[in-house]
Amino acid sequence: MYTLDQIRQSPNILAKDYQHSHVASRILLTGHSHQASPDRSLQGQTEAWMWAANHIEARWDEALEKTWAVREGFAALLQCEPQRISLAGSVHDLVVRFLSSLPFDKKSKVVTTDGEHPSVLRQLYRADEGDLNVVTVPSEPAATVAERVQAELDDNTAAVFISSVFFETGHVAVELDTLVPICQKYGCQLFVDAYQSINVMPFSVQDFNLERAFVVGGGTKYCQLGDGIAFMHVPEGYKGRPWVCGWFGTFDVMEDNPAGLPIAYGDDHQLFDGSSYDPTAHYRAVHVFDYFRQQQLTPEFLHDINHHQLRLMAEKFINYDFDPDVIRLSNDVEYMGGFLSFRTPYAKRLCEMLRDVGIHTDWRKKWLRMGPAPYISDEQLSDGIDGLYEMVNQLGG
């Protein structure tokens, strides 16, 4: 097992496993949005193509085995049973399937926050143009967002949509488990977007008392799986009947008649399974999950790495004594998820200026965002803040 000291050194000891992405020669501080995949994932990409080419109509036997291995990979991160994990190509796919299972003929209200990802909010706001009543509460301050959500729940509420870490600010929403009994009281479902939590901090549905919640996440960020892969934890015993129901949502897609009447549904993950898909992402994912296991990159160790990296950047930023009217750190590291957000009216401009000098960041509205990754060295992190200081000075000029 590697140590934090080995991660900190330059070059980072993991960088050799990411040579195709040139992580040692670039300052990649967009880890909260997209992380590089280890070189091993290319093997999965090739395997998927070769298996399909060689086996043609028989290719699905192995593809479905890979899919189950991916369920096991996500289940290990959430500490739940693999049958609880439904898969799709994107979080939005899963949002739509989940929404289609809700009893909107009996309950017309959904409660959410203004800090949700557009894959959720855009769909909800479009539904609000029809018969759905979407109530949106402020996501800030994140420390008390659960209280504001609770205050809006009633017997007409069908579901709550809330993030564990808000994607724009990186601020952590605490005490989400307090929503579970309130949701049960009113007979509504809790839907937690944990994309900004999974594999950068421990997120056990057991330890967090979220076994009764729907939990979504995906592969492009801290899991390093690449595009085209997302998951949803389905609570045990959920009996919704999604009207967006692919032909995989039954018992055995080959032996049963998925289009038979009355419409039948499988249990657990099958309730929300879709239809034929490109399994390439799952071949890649199997290799990446194996890589993390072999290197003993557990969520706990990855959290230690990330916390060190955030604190290093934050302390250096504070030592520079930036003008708070120009740019300021949005929160203490202890209340951040996997990345730092800086509040600045010049977020877009600074992001562009940093990119021009080889420092990759991103921005949303008034937030400049910097997210490290486990393959980034301390020297690269320090250089990133040095670059920010230089760009802010140029901005002032």
C-alpha cells in the first residue's frame, strides 16, 4: 500500500499509471468534474471491441458478467448489496426512470434545492411547467439545508431531490439522514445525488442511515471510470412501477416476455434497468475497479489524500492574502467535499487565463473551482495556487 508521503512527492508515485493522460506534465485541477482514467482502462476498451468482433451474437454473455462486476464495484463503495445497484449511461437516465415511478396522480409536489446539478434541476423545472409543483429551497448555507427541506414536506410531497455535496460550491450537506424519517412519515421518496461524494470520501448507505434512500452517482469524476456509466441505489422493497420501463426491467429478458400483459417488473435493480446498451464502459470500469483494489486506493485513503491536498491549496491561498473583493475561499476545508471553490466575479476570466498557462480549472457562475486528484503531487498543487496569484495580479493590472 502506498503512503501519503509517496503521493505527495514529485512526480507523484501514481502518475506512472496515467501516462496516456500526461498527469505529471500538466496541472489538472478539474478532478471534481473529470479525472484521468488509469492506463489500464484502455485494455477494457480494447477487450470490449475484440469480444464483440469475435463473438457477434454471443457477446452478451460476457457483457452481462461485466455489468454485474460493475454493480459489485459500486456496491462496495456504498457498502450495500449488488442487487441494489441499477446502471445507466448517465445520471439523467436514472432521474427520468425514477421520476416515472412516482405516484404523481396522487402527489404532485417535489422539494429540491437551487444547488442541484442541471441533470436534475432542468428536468424538474420542465416538469413544473406542467402539473408538477416543484418547490426549491436555497442550498446555502449547506449546513442547514436539510432543515429548510424538512420545512417544505407535507402529505402532497412525492419526492425530495438533494445533493450530498453541491456541485457548484463543493459545500457538504450535512445530516441528510434526518430527512429519512420525515420522508417516511409523509410517504415520499428521498433521492440523493452523491456524485460529488463517491470515492473521494467514505459514503456508506449503512453508516449514513440512507438504506431507504435512492442514491445516484457515476464514473467520470472520482471513480475514474470515464464516460457512459452511472448508478442508482434502489431501496429494498420499493414497489414503484416506472412508466419509462426498458425491456431489461423484467425477470429474464430472454426467457420471459418483457412486453407481455400485464406489465411485469423484476425486483431491486431490475425495476429501473433500461434496454440494450454499449457495454464498453463496463469493460473499462472492471479494469479501473481492479486497479483501485490492487493499489489499495480505498475511499478512506483517497479521502486522506484529498483532504491533505485541499488543505495544502487552502493554506497557500490564505498565505497569499488575496483581496477578498476580487477572490476569496468560499468555505473552510472541513466543510468542503472533494474540491475548493473560490467566490469571484472574475471566475470565467481567471479560468481562461489559467488554462493559457497550463493550469486546468473550471468555473460555474461566480465560482472558480479547483479539484485535485490522487495522481497530483504537492508541487503541482502549489504551482496551481502560484499561478492563480499571478493571474489575479494580471487581472488587477
